[in-house]
Amino acid sequence: MVSPEPTIDGKDIHSSYRGSTVKPIAPMTVAQIARDPETPGLPTSGIGGIPTWRDAAEFLTLGTGTVRICTAAMIYGFEVVGRAVPNVTDWQFLNVKYVTTARIDQEAFIKCGCRVAACEDTTRQAISMSEDCVFQVIDAECVARSLCVNVFPLKGCITTEERVDGNADSRTGLRVSSTYADYTTHPDNPAAVKATE
């Protein structure tokens, strides 16, 4: 017997559009409601093909006030809820001895300086551009805040690389150490906690 998939006892039905197939349609429907002169400001809730936060943000930028999510739960399940909470801390407890540097994959890089402007305009000016549009990380300036990694549209073009224990940190000239230290014990902190003998 030949049956369409998925089947229930060999039978299928016409069903709703869902998941990634509806993604091109759902955001535009929300935007159309927001643009219509008869429905400006009408509260809407976006739904349809929202597996990532970027998809949710797209709905919000197109005028919906909330999003409803099913696709993400179908793909990832509910066990992702709260998993990152143990890895959130206060700024003074960040490891000041963890040293990384941004790295640019020249083969994958699309020679677009628009996203590199994040480093130039808001942080350390740690990425240089040659006349023929080759971008290079200036190790002595890069503090690896990962802003360039997060804002660049293609994953993997810019990554961060941990500096190896024992090698010199080009920013400070000091040897990289894998031991943990935070601002509560940092010598530049006037209220630093003194290490116990």
C-alpha cells in the first residue's frame, strides 16, 4: 500500500504549515498587520518557525509584541531551559587570567568591514584593514571581548583562540597562566582580598 508520510494507520490529512516551511510567511504576516493603516499598534503574537533567538528577534522587529514557540521545543526539547544559569556570574569573579585573541579565517571572510566596525568604533581598534581589504587582528590590542565574533553574520569567519599557558601575552608581556584569579584579588583593586598564607 502506498501512503503519504507521516501516516496514521496508512492515512494522512491536510494539515497546517509549520516549522521552517512557514518561516518566510509568518514574519511578513506580522509586518503586514503592523503596516496596515487600520491596524496600527494592534497587539500581535508571532508564531511559525522560531527555532532560535534570532528568529524570535526578527518577529519582534517586525512589530509583534510576543512570540510563541513550538519549533524550538520540537528540535531541542525543554531541557535547555535554565542550563546556562550556572555559568552566569558577577563581573568581579570573571577570570582575569583567561587570555584569548580573535582570529580571522581569511578564506571564509567576506571582506566586509561593516561588522569589524564594532571593534573599531566601540572597543580597542584591534582589527586592521589593508588597502586590498585584508583584515588582520592586532594581537597587542585585542582583549577578546568577542564582540566581533558575535556581530559578524557568518559563523566561523571570526573566532577566539585561547592563549597557551606559559606563552607571553603580547598585550602585557607577562606569561599566560592557567591559574584562576579574579578582580577581588587583583593588585589594581584597592579593596582586594589579601591571599591567605
